[in-house]
Amino acid sequence: MGGVRFEHRYTYRKAVNIIMLSTTGLLTLLALIPLFWVTGYVIVKGGRYLDLDFFTRLPAPLGQPGGGVLHAIEGSILIVALATLFSAPAGVLIGYYAARHPNTPLGMGVRFATDVLSGVPSIVVGLFVYGVVVVRLHTFSVLAGGVALAIIMLPTVIRSTEEMVKLVPPSLREAALALGAPEWRTAISVVLPAALEGIVTGVILGVARAAGETAPLLFTTLGNDNFEVIRLAKLAIGVGASPWEIARLILTQPVDALPLTLWKYSQQPYPERVNQAWAIALVLMMLVLGLNLMARVWLAYRRRR
Amino acid sequence: MGQQSNLKRFWRHGDALWEALLVALALAFLVLVLHIGWMLWQDSELSRRAFGWRFLIPTAISHWNPAKGLFQAWPSIYGTLVTSLVAIVLAVPISIGIAIFLAEICPPWLRLPLNYLVEMLAAVPSVVYGLWGIFVFLPTVAVSAGNFLAATLGKVPGLMALFHGPIPTSGLSRLGASFILTIMIIPTIAAVSRDVFLAIPREQREAALALGATHWEVIWDVLIPYGASGFLGAIILGLGRALGETMAVTMVIGNSVEGSYSLLRPGYTMASIIANEFAEAVKALHSSALMEIGLILFGITLLVNVMARILVWRVSSRVPGR
């Protein structure tokens, strides 16, 4: 009697086991549907409208077909390059400090602030940079966009540097110190190079994140259909401007970026613009997912060795 | 004498300078983060003076009227809360399922590719989700789900306010925004929960298996209670992401202040109202009110993230010898 009931109970438990375990697999599939749906749609739809003009021409007048998004491509490159320049060196040093002093008040403060900053909504970062940079310079600019994206990138760079520096064996550092190298020399020529691959991966992930961000650019770079670096530079050289003045001219222009242009185009009633929005989405996806995949595969490969 | 030469050597080495540089950068970073809060506080002064606590309290939902100089944050706070909560409710079972599959069940050869795919899901730029949402996802999935909800729950007396229709044919609505948010926060919750599972010591599983538990019973009765605070942390971290998500939501929520609480109608969130109106806010009071919304958003996400970190840290610090 008891044995039969036990058998029943056992069958029931086995059934629950199988059903629930397969449910988790199904849920994983379910969650990946949007990824394939988005990617597939963007490739099909965006691929159709991607041509050479897209990369080499400025936007056509509203409602007319043709034209490209050269202004946004140049803008994105400039803003992201500037953001990397601002955030990577500082972020690496801050991350190094946090790794070397994990238990001092300042070290803990830095780690806490990193967590806080990575949770701050990007739109709030946009508001902040508007108040701090745009209001003071009296103009929306490449510079302000660079600062905004640098703030977005900082937590990624700091955290990955911190983790990678912690993985460097202490014996390496001690060996350098025992040979008489000062602390700074040890950091720059021994510890940081040993952690370099991880740090670079962190920076690439930061760049990938920054390149896809729109919200922080809304009120820092605003947008500019006629932004073209080479034309600006020629104009400036024509009136005999020094390189410093040319750089200043370019950095203080309002500017578009790919995600920002995508957003604007998606809101417009002109089908040509919406089509181009899909093409921008394809370029962005390739860029962002490509960088991400590259960084992660590389890191996994190095770790296994 | 000897001490002085020590000091000299110290300076010649440059270590003091190096240390000073690091400390200065670290301090500058702290100041930067504090300054974000401080600047929002200062720039919202006009609005805080004019409206006081009235800015925050629940009111009729249309009390946001830039033309009349009437600003109350409640409509957008409501939008943020309701979309984020619906997204969490939908995302949690799916994410925990993924975490279980990735950490406990999936064969090793599948683990790495699946991890990548989940991370790709998180890496898709928010504007791309928005674009896909407007033109593909909302008109199909959100509209049919909305019509279904309006026809069923919308008829139930207590729930009418939340589910009365009709949903716009474009699908632009709080429900649409919740769906997109769900997709966007799943990777966050799943990845952190997976790490929580992986951090649970092996002995816990072996002990339960030795007592005759099935694989599922190990997961459900042993691992999930053991890592409970970590999972809670993962969920709160996802909540933090949902609360602050801007572009995708701005593109799909319809951006309107019509006086309805329904999930099936368009609305605003705190982030989307800033994104949508700040560039056009001419009046000082208008931009100040938007700054105050930014301040509230900053405060809420700060609180949520700190809470989440503490919870996750409590599980991983309990693990012996790792």
C-alpha cells in the first residue's frame, strides 16, 4: 500500500522535475526571440537602404530621397573619441587606485561612487552636462557630448581596471619593488601592462555602450545637419586660422550622432527618413554588437589560456 | 640628517607625486558624482520654491501644463512606477528561468554561446529597441495584448481604471513601454541571478541530492532560498534599470498627459518627459520643474541601486573560501 503511494509520489516528483527543467529552457528561448526578431528585421529592412551615399553624403532636404548621414557618422566618431580620451586614462588610474586601496575610506568611496554612477540614468547625466558645460559655453557642442559620454563610460572603465589589476599576481609587483623600482614605475611598467588586455576590453565595452547612447546627447549636442569636419576645416584654413582655432571651432559646434539621428528620423512623417533610420539601426547594431562580441570572445579566449 | 636624505629619496622616486595624482583623480571622481546630485538640487530651486511638496503628491493626472505654468510630477512618477512594476512582474519569472537554465541545467558547450546571446540582448542600443517597438512590435504584439486585456480585465469592476481601453492602433501606450522594458531588463536580472547561482557552494547541492531530492527540488527548495537576497538584489537592479531607461520608453509610451490611469493609454515617465520637453523648455520654471524630476529620478535610482548592491554583496560575501 505505502509502496504504491510512494511510487505515485515518485512519479509525480519526476514529472515536476522534467516539466520545470524544460520550462527554464523554453523561457530562455522565449527571451531570445526579441533579439533575433530585432536583429533580423534590422538586417533585412536596414540592408535595403544602405548604400555608399549613406556613408558619404550629408542629408538630403526634407522629403527628398537620397542623401546620407555623413554628419552623424563624423559626429559619432568625434564624440566617442573625445569621450574615450577623457575617460580612459582617468578611469584606468582611478580603477588602479581602487584596486590597490580596497579598504581605505577613499578606495571604498570610489567603488561606491562607481556603483552609484553606473546606476544613474543616462538622461540625468545629460541634464548634468547641460548645466555644467552647455550653459557655461553658451552652445551645444561636440565637447559637451564628449563629456557626457565620458561620464557614461567611466564606471565601466574603472570597474574593469579594478578587477583586472586585482587579478595580477602580487608576486609580480613585489618582484619589481624588490628590484628597487619605485611604486609608480611598478604600476606603469609592470602591473598595468600585465592587466592591459582586460583593461582594453573594458574600454571597448565602454565605447560600445557610449556609441549607442542617445539620451545624454539630447541637450548636449542637440544636432546639426550640416556638420562636416573637412568642410569646416577648409573654411577655417581659408581665413588663416591656426590649428588650435580650427580644433576649437569644430569642438564647439552643435553636432549629430548616429543614435540621435536615428531617433529624430524615426519621429518624422517622411518615409525616406524612416528608411534611413533603419539603415542607421543596422550600422549601430553592427558597431555595438561587433565591439561587444569582439571584446568578450577575446577576453574568454585569453582567460582560458 | 638621515631622515632628510630619506625624504629626499622619497621625492626623487616620484612616489609621492604618483600617489598624489591617484588620490587627486579619485577625489575628483567622488566630487563629480556628488556634483551631479548637487547641481540638480540647485537648478531645481525655482520649482521647489514654487510648488514645495505639492510637486510630488498624487493629483488628477493632467496637472502638467507648461502653458499655464502648472507643474506636478505625479503623472510622470505614476508612469514610471507602473511601467517599471509591470516590466518587473513580467521579467522576473523569465529571467530566473534563464538563470537556472544557464547555471544549473544547460550543457557546457551551450553555456558560452547562450551567455553571449543574453549579453547581446543587453547590448542592443535603446534607440534600436525603440525603432523596432514603434514599427514592428507595438502594432502587432502590444495592440493584440491590449485589446485582449481591455476585453477581459477591462470589464472587471475593480480593475477597470487600470485596463480600460481602447489601446491606440499604433500601440503607443504604457503597456507597450512595459513590454519593451521587460525585454530590456531581462538580461540584467538573468545575468546577476546566474552569478548568484554560481556563487552558491557545491555542498548545498550535493547534500540535497544525497537526501534524494530531484534536480528541480534542489533548485527550488535549496538554491533559491539560499540565494534569496541575491535574487532580490538582481530584481532590484533590474528595477533600477527600468526606472531610468529613457530612449526606448520615450519612443513607445506616446508622451501625453491625458487624464487616464489606464495601462492601455499613452502616458509619460519621468525620464521620457525630460527627454521630450527639456530641449523646448523656454520658461525658467518649466526647465526647473524638469530638473526637479531629474533630481527625484536620481534620488530613486540611487536608493534602488545601493539597496541592490548590498543584497547581492550579502550573498557573495557569505560564500566561504572563494
